[in-house]
Amino acid sequence: MHTSPVASTQPRILVVEDERLIAADIAASLKHLGYALCGSAQDGATAVKLAEAERPDLVLMDIHLQGEMDGIDTAAQLRDAGIPVVYLTAYADDSTLERARATQPYGYLLKPFNERELHAVVQVALERSRADSELSASNKTLATELDEARQDALTDPLTKVWNRKGMDEMLNAEMGRARRGQQRVALMLLDVDHFKQVNDDRGHPAGDHVLKEIAQRIRACLRPSDVVARYGGDEFLVFAGSCSEPAAGTLAQRIVSRVRLRPFVFGGQEIPITVTIGVASSVVTVDLPVATLIEHADAALYAAKSDGRNGYRVATLFAGAWVPLAGKTPTT
């Protein structure tokens, strides 16, 4: 039998009992006690369908059901769906009780039981279920807040990319992954050309605007797996895993071109901005630390600036030795 949902604040209970007369007596007692009956079932499959459709506050489940699923199998599925169960049983051997305990029921009712016993067990089960729900919601809220706080601690507040601490964590993880797969990676250091002049001529708010916009333009050039961080001041760091040397040069060229593609606008005035990038490209081996990649990317950045800025240079590790500033390709 399946009844329609009751539009009420009364706790809604599903009865699963294969003895029709017993099920009818339980339903009558529940209504007399002020509970709402949202349905009844005689087998496990029907009970699962009803429970998923009705989402009752509590299920009263006979342990011994006819069919492929007994009450314990059915209760296990309902537990996974977050629906609390109270078992009804006249007898059970030790192995059955052990299986029942494993499903973490909210109580037991031994047949035959009277209305007072039914009321007491149902009330305790409902109170426990409410407390568990509140605790679960509280834990989820706390977990979300902790995740947000951690994210804030690892993110640069101005540009919303990783800060130095976040960068260190991400680089350690990415280098470990690359090292296990013997992957070639690219580490880039990017510097905003003549940034001090922007701050001096247009003011620090204009400089902040430029940094935020540059971070967005860098992101637009990257894959989801790539890492970008504010390295300090007007410098950014980009890490690209599984990146060949030609692909590293292509990525650096793309970033340089995207930044200079159109002027930055602040306070109704255009600010022409270019960037210079130094790239270190290498297969990650056990004895290659991040610091070495940063050192050679910095050297490549210095050389690219000496070329006249607004471009990039690549240093690559080949046959165990760094080939200084290979692939010179300044942008004009």
C-alpha cells in the first residue's frame, strides 16, 4: 500500500512489514500517536523505491522480509541514501543481529510491542536522526570554511592567483608528479616591463589594476593543469607540466603577445604594457630541484631584458648541462 505524502510538519514514517495485519496495526498506532504514514511496503525492492521517492524521516523495517532482499539488505541501501531505520523483529540469531548492527540502525523494536514502546523508540530515533543531520550540516559548513580559509592563505589577495606559499605547495606537488613520470616541464618567470614607471606616473591604483589584468591574461593562455603565481612585486611564475621545449617557447610567445595585444585602461586612460619572460625547460629527474629551474629561468629573463624586453628567452637542460639561452626569439 502506498499513501500520498502528507502536507504536515508531523514526522513522516515508512512501514516495511510483510505481515499485512501487523503493518495495519503499526500504521494505526502511528497515526494515533500523531505521526504521518507516508507509505508501507511488504518487500525490500518496493521499500527502496518508496523511500527514494518519499524521503521519510524514519523507516520501521521488519528484519525478516520475503524476496531477494531481507530487511537488513534493504536497510543497508537506505543507510547509504541517508534514511534512518529502526528494526522490527520477533527473534534473530547472533549472525543476523551482527549483520543488523553493521547497518547502524537507529533502534530495535521487539515484537510484540505496545503503542507506548513504539512511541518511545520512534521518538528516540527521530531525535537522534535530527541531531546527526545537524551535526553533519555543521561539519560540512566547518569544512567549507576551513577550505576557504586555506585558499585565502595560499592566494594573492590582489591578483587572485597563488601567492608564494601556495606556489611552493603547488610546485612541490607538480614536480613530484613530473619526476615520477620523467616529464619535461617548463618554468617561466615573467616581469612587467617598466612597471615602476606605471606606479610613478599613474599611481599605485593604476599599477594594481595592471597586475590584476596581467594575471587574467596569463590565465587565459594556460591549460587547467598549469600553475601561475605572483612571485613578488610585478613578477609572476608559470609552471607547465608535460611541456616540450618548443611548446614552452610557444606558450611564452602567446603570453607576451596577449599582454601587449591591447592597452590596459584605467581611469579612462590607456596604459601600454609589455612583459618579458625567462623560461627554463628540462626533464625532471631525481636530482633536479625547483630552485635550479628558477635560477635558470631568472638568467633567461635577465638575458631577454638585455635584448630589449617585450620578448622571451629559453634555457634548456640538454645531456646533463644547461644550454644557455637557447632559442633566442625576442618579440618585435
